[in-house]
Amino acid sequence: MLSHPLLFMIMLLAIGFIAKNNSLILAAAVLIILRLIGADEKIFAVLQTKGINWGVTIITIAVLAPIASGQIGFKELGEAIKSPYAWIALAAGMAVALIAKYGIQLLSTDPHITTALVIGTILAVAVFKGVAVGPLIGAGIAYMAMKIFDFIK
């Protein structure tokens, strides 16, 4: 009954409680429940292939919600482009989106990297109160670092 994956998930659940990280607690609990009720074989494959896209969609909805609610409009957009910080944010947003593109590419072509990225993300979430968007951006940064390493080598 207590397989290695289940023990690993229980350990992550405990880390979530110790670190008081609700996202990690919820994620681990949902996956443990799915495994215990036997839905893991059907659902895990879908989560692995579609989950990142669903997550990006949910984050995009959250980011666009202030526009949809009217809190951010054309007036605020006009004021923002006058600010040097807005231009920095624009460049950072573009850079992160491009880096994430390479992250998706790396995760699909080199899945063993996923293990290190997931562990790094879990550590950052649990120990440093990070946010679990790390695997995608982390994979993109890793991809770029690997390309630089290959170029130098």
C-alpha cells in the first residue's frame, strides 16, 4: 500500500505543513487522494501533459482580472508607459515569456531534468516561501545555461 511515490508525496505534504505553504499542501493532498482512490493512472497522465498549460491559463486569468473588472483601463495604461519602471516590467515580462518557451521545449525533450527542477522548486517553495512557477522558468534558464555551456565547451 505505501509505495515509494506515496511516501514521497506524504513527505512533501509534511514539508508543506512545516513550511506553512498552502499551495504545496493542497497539491500534495490532491495527488495523494487521487492515488489512494485509484484515479492516478488516468488523471496523472493528463495532469502531466496538460497541467502546465492549465496553470498558465489560470495565472493569465488572474493577471487579466483587474482589466476585466475595470480596475485597470486605458488611463492606467497611458500613465504606465510614462514610467521607466513600466518599461522595465514590459521587458522583464517579455524575457520571462521567452525563457519559459525554452523551458517547455527542454521539459519535453529532456524529461530527466524535470526531477531536478521539481526538487529545486519544492525546496524554494518550502524553505524560502517561493511560488511554484519555478519549473517552467527554471527549465528555460537551464536551457539557456546549457546552450551557453555547449557554446563555451
